[in-house]
Amino acid sequence: MADAVTSIVFTGKDQVELRTGPALRPGPGEFTVRLTASLVSAGTEGICLGRLFEPGTHWDQWVSYPFSPGYSAVGTVEAVGDDVHRVRVGDRVAVRSPHASVVVVGAEDDAHLVPDGISDEEAVWFHLATIAQVGVRRAEHRLGDTVAVLGLGPVGQLAAQYARISGAAEVFAVDLSAHRTRLAVDNGAHTGLTCSAAEAREAVVRATGEGVDVVYDVTGAAPVFSEALRMTRKFGTVVVLGDTGTPGAQTLASELIVNGLTVVGAHDMHGAFRASPQARWSNQRMGELFFRYLARGEMNTASLNSHVFTPGEAEEAYRLVRARPSDLSGLVFDWTAL
């Protein structure tokens, strides 16, 4: 079947398959995109594949098998349906889509034209970049803030870069992986701490004398939350950007009340599809800003791509996600290899 669609599917807990389906054709208001690359969100997809979540959580409601993972991809518009005006055949676009060779993009779906000069390997980070932006905007940074980013997976790496761009005087990048810490420092973080959150708390408080203005918990690890609270200065802010599968295991620390801390949650779905006077920064505008930063060399995502797999190597790729996630910074599927 020449036009068959190949996709990566989780068929059960820790079960990954490459499946083939019928060709896709766009309907009115839709267009199809042939992917060149898709980015694995290792934390999210690892939780989904291993069912590493508590019953009754939003994860439990979301993940049912067969499950199509992935939500950040780039490719070329292959066909357009009636009443499609925002793209043309041949345009390079970044889209929110699962890992598949061809996807259909609807009228209400995010799609971003990729500017010339930005490679597919850079652009494929766009959706994780908008997720990180949601968190950074919730932090409401002020010039000269001190910041700690706990967890330097894909979203943590981006949060550290955004914090620097936002005028942070000091960005502490914290992870158990020396590889990830080194990457964050190479991309602009001021201090790398390869240690646990508890050990980082001691180092950060010692360096600042009071704790930092803003802490990003991007680990998705429930025990880290209380350490994030203890690392924050009086009247500071903790942004929970890592979505744990076990929220029942997160515990508060007395510093929350005693120090008058602000805790905010930031999630993928908080971005608006269309901008308005009340919600100026839509997903579309956040994506455009990300591309602007890339084009000006103010952000770097190419260096974050630590692993590239063909779709046929999906089982091997997800074994790495489940067994050695700390080895990863960015894992990309190359769909041109089909």
C-alpha cells in the first residue's frame, strides 16, 4: 500500500508496536502533513507506556490502549482540503501530532510555519517549547530574579533557557545527570548542580543566602515538591511544570505557609488556541516567539538532540526511555528513514 500510514502505538503496558494503516485524505478545513521528525517527550511518554500513575488521576483517564504517543512534530504539507488558507502544499510546518508518517491537521489544531533557516531538528521542539513558555509566564519573572530549575529533561532544558532570556541574574540548573547539567550550562544556565534536590537546596541557599525567587519543579518526581518549597525565598514562587503520575505522594513543607510562598501549576492545555485581549499569548504566538529566539541564536535546541532513531527502532527507543531516562535530553524519530 504505497500511501499507507505508519505509526507508533502503545498496545499495552510496556508494549510498543509499529502499525500500518490506510492512507489519509484531508477533509474540508483540514490538511495532511508528511512528517520528517517527531520528538519524544520522555517523561510523559514513559509514564504512559509504563502506566506509572495512580488510579483515578487525569493520567488514568487519558491513557487507554491502544495509545498513540507523541505531540511535537515537524513535516511538509502534502495535501489541503477545501477552505484551507493558512498553509499551502509544500510548506514546512510544526504540528502537534502523534508519532506517525502522515497526520491530518484540523482547522482548530496548532500548526506553525517553520521559518527558513531553522532546521527540522530544531523546529521539532516547538510544542515542548510552548509548554515551557506556559510555565515561565506563570512565574511572572522580574529582571534580576534568581531561579532554580529542578529536572533537566526536555522541558527543564527549555525552562532554563527561557529564564535566562527573561532576565534572570542567576539560573541554577539541577539534575542527577551530569550530561543534562552540562547541556544546560552550555546553553546559558549560570550554575550546574549534579545532585539530588535536597543537596541542591543546601547549595542554593548557601549561594543566595535566602533561597531563590522562582523554583521550577520539572522532575515529575513527587518527593521533589517539598524540596522545591524549601529552596524558595520568603514570598517566592514555585512553578510545578513536571506532571507527576503520583500526585498523592507529593507533600507540603512548612515553608509554604511560614514563608508565604506562591505555588502555581502549569500544564500543556493552558495555552489558548486564539489570542485575545485577555489572553494575548496564544499557542500560535508562543510558537512564533520560540522560532524568533531560535533564529536570533538566543535559544538552542539542536544541541539537545542526544538520540535519533528510525521508526522501526521504536521498541529500542522506548526501552531507553524506560530504563535509562537520565541518558536522554532529546530523542527524535527520523521519519525520512522509512
